[in-house]
Amino acid sequence: MQSIRELFKIGYGPSSSHTIAPGRAAQIFLEKNPEIRNFRVTLYGSLAATGVGHGTDAVIQAVLLPHEVEIIWKPDVELPIHPNGLLFEAMQEQQVVDSWEVYSVGGGDLQDDSGVLNDATSFYTLSNMSDILKWCQTEGCTFWEYVELCEGREIWEYLQKVWEVMQNTIKRGLEEEGVLPGTLRLPRKASSYFIRSQQTAGSSGNLGLIFAAALAVAEENAASGLVVTAPTCGASGVVPAVLYFLKHNQGFSDQRILRALATAGLIGNIVKTNGSISGAEVGCQGELGTACAMAAGAATQALGGSPQQVEYAAEMGFEHNLGLTCDPVEGYVQIPCIERNAFIAQKARECAVFSLLSDGIHKVTFDEVVETMMQTGKDLQSKYRETSMGGLARIVRPNIRK
């Protein structure tokens, strides 16, 4: 299992699969062919179907500039390894002199026929929740202590940087107003939600603060702002919103927040290793479902829960998002993605509270939900897996309304 550094990537939105990973791939291919001046890039499957709305072509061209780049779109063709396929070709006088077939497999990661890139180092001896939970119970330790044991104390410096970026993203998003980029003409709402939450007492004010923080991150992501994949760009608002609430409403220290963040990273890593965090592969259950599990477990850890209660909260956050489809309207990470981040952030908090009120004993394990999510993802028709061919993307079509 990889370092959680590979889960919490810092980069620009709106999509880890559609912008961060293709941008990385373009840079790798450019460095391999420094003398080439003409490139041809073919996008397949989901990358082609929603690439315009996600800005995939723009990021590839930006990386390869000032070289000439031809983009070919093949939304109806899926390469064998993953729905997010790319073919890079280096051209000389209309002849292909080098090519590379590569896949964007979720969370900004890349995979080719040799395997996942940057996957050589295994930081964790245990890679499923049941084994890690058993270790915690045997050793009397927490999930964050297992992260520290495997990654070393230097992981805290990286997580501090991650937390700073998350907070800065929320701060920017709460100040920004206006309309988000793209044809949907969707107005930002985080600022107004935040102002109203500050003027509202009790549980409604608390709920408004979580909503505002999640909207702030999701809107910044949609505007191609700097975010942290948690576990993806499209789901990047959930974990920061819950942690921001714990800091500003509950008064938790940064040290406690970082321990919760390490717990969240471990949970996300388990899903990434044994399942998928790619909306193109398993639908939104793999993105925002994972984010809900991460945030629920993190909140339970911060609020003093036992490892068994942390696992229970994460399991609930995941189980009750099973079957969630990925159907972005017109291919943008805006509808339903932005509001979904806000609602799922609150759901994560509720899972934490529910678990803390329990003794942590329950029937369904986290690992069983990961397995179920993968099977459900395989059963989902491709039109519900980030192709914008079904669901809301098919029914809601603002630009053709009279």
C-alpha cells in the first residue's frame, strides 16, 4: 500500500482524473521526447466523453506548449485496462516515432502496461481494514499511530502542508463570489452560506458552517483552484469541511486535526488499494463515498472514538453511499458534484456521531463494503460512470432549454 502522500495530492482542479493525471502524463511523455515538436494525443472513454467540461485538452496543450498538439476524441472506445485511456504519439513528418498508452486510474494516478506509476515502494505491511483494526486492538494503538509507524514521523510535516492548503482553499472559496467557469453559468454560493451561518445560532448554524466550507472547496475546484485530492478533486470538499468545522466550532488543535487527517488518509488508502476511487470505473460511490468514509473516520478519531468506532463510522459513511452514480451535467464538476460535497460532509459528521453513541459493534465490515462497492461499480452501466450519458446529465440540459 502506497504512502498517503499519493492519496493527498496537491494540485489544480477541476479533476484529478481529467486534469492532474493527464497533465502528469503529458509532462512524462514530453520529457521522454524533448526534441519532438509535434504531438498527437487520443482520449478514450470517459476522458473523451467529459474531457471538454473537465478541461482535459486544455491541460494537455498547456503542458506541451509551445509544441503543436492534435487532440483526437474517441468517447465510444474504451481501452482494455481502464475507461480513462490516453494514447500519446510523438510525430515527425507525419510518422509516429514514439507512443505511450497510459491510463488515468483515479486520484491523479497513472497506470500503463507496466503497472501503476510511482508504485514501487510499499509503506504498509497491512492493507485491509480488518487486519489494521486487529493490529490496533492488539497493540492498544490508534489508526494514526499505525500511519506514523509505517510512514515515519516525517509524515506529519507533509500532512501539515496538506492541512494548510485545505484551509487556504476554504478561505479563498468563502471570499469569492460570481459565476463559475463554463456554460452552466452556475453562481458560487459558499460566501452567502457562510455569512448566513454566522448569523444563525444552534444546529442550523453548525450545519451552515459545514455546508459553506464544503461548497468553498468544491467551488474552488470547479474554478481550477488549488486543492488537495481527498481522495479526488471532485470529492475534495468533504474532508476539509469536516476538519474545518472541528477546528473552528469545536476548538480542536492542529495536532488533533493532523491525527484525524492521518486516519482519513489511511481509510482512503485502503479503498484505493483494494477497490477504486475512480468515478469512471465505479461511479461517484468510489469518490464521494470514499470521501464520506474518510471524513467520518477522521471525525470519530478527533472526537475520541476507539479504533472500532472509527471503523464503524467509516463503514457507515461508505455503505450508505453505495450505488451513487457519476453523472456530471455537461461534463462539468459542478452539478451535482458541488452540492453533493456539502451534503456528504454533513452525512460524514452524522456517521461519526452515530458511531460514538454506539459501542462500535456492528455486522457489516468496512472491507465487505469495499468489495461490495467494486461489484456495484462493475454492474453500473457506463452511462452512470462519468460519461455524462445518463442520469442528471441526460435529463438536465440547461443550454437547450427555451
